[in-house]
Amino acid sequence: MENTFFHSTRFKQMPVIGIIRNLSLKDIEQILPLYYVAGLTTIEITMNTPNASQMIRYATKLFGDKLYIGAGTVCTSDDLEKAITAGSRFIVTPILNKEVIKTCIQKQVPVFPGAFTPTEIYTAWSWGAEMVKVFPVSQLGSSFIKELGGPLSQIKLLPTGGINLNNCIDFMQAGAAGLGIGSQIFDHNLIENKNWNGLKELFISFVNKLSNWYMNQPQ
């Protein structure tokens, strides 16, 4: 899986995986076009969201040629089967489940298992993870990612939890390969109030900040 989307320049330029959790199908009908127009590329719909499979099918059918859509909170083989059947193009887990990881590898589906300690992170990578979701990072911050990058420099890290507009660049500078961002990008207050212009502006703020950072990196 060395030549997947997650190794592409497109993902490196915009390394956000937006995490949709506990939103409705009507919500994502509004959100997906705004997300795409703003310049974001990658969305994870968590399997513990009501009607997650239906939402993944909808997103894939209407935006599969524009957005890279996957499933998150995949904890079991049953979750995995439902996610892949619905059309998920990548899988994110909050835990280490060897069977889920190995099945993804067999099916050539990128998988990002959740891990926290150096041992868990290395184990996930040794089982074939393309990136490892480091979760939660909200308490330890970007310095934790930087410290992990010393002994584990060969492993692509996807910090998740507590990442926002103010600290996203800190995580990229610390060596993150991608960023998992949930309610800080899918602001529930804006969504509940149907402030779609405000949500689009939030998306654009993330895009501008990360684009400017990328453009200033040695190519």
C-alpha cells in the first residue's frame, strides 16, 4: 500500500482527516459540499454514529470522486465488514485489533489503528499500519509527537484529540503525518444553528493555515 492516497502530495498539502461523529444524514448533506469547496480532502465517518453505513454510502456515491471517505471507530470485524461494504476507502480504529488490521491489509485498505504508548504504536506499525492514530493527544500535546519521532521516526503518526486551529501547526512541526480533527472542525454549535457560512469559514481557516505552512516547507 505504498502508493495510496495518504502518500500523495494532495494529502501532504492538506493532511486533515475530518472526523464526523453523531451527526445526521441531513447534516452531512450540507457539510460535504462545503468541506470540498473549502479545499479539504478527507473525511472519516465513525461507525458508532447512528446510520453510519448509510452515511458512508451516501458520501461515497455523491462525493467519492471528490473526497476520500473512510470509516472510524472500527473496533470489530463486524464493524469492518459494514464499513468496507458501505464503500469506506480507509479504516481508523481507536484500539489495537490485530484481526481488523490484518483483514485491511489483505483487502489492501489503508488502516490507521489507535495507539498511545511507544510499544502500542510500534506494534500497530509492525502489524502493517500505514499510519498510526495516536490517541488521545489532548493532554500531552504536540511535544509528545515530537518525542515519539525520535526513536520511532520510521512510523507515520496521526495525532487525534484536542487538535484545533490554534495548535494544528504545532503538531505538523512536531512531525505529524496527518491530523485527526473532530468537533474542532465540525463545530457542533455552528451545525446545530445551521450556520453553514460560519462552518465554511471555519473550514477555510484550517485550509489557509495548513496551506501556508506547507508552502513554507522545503520541497
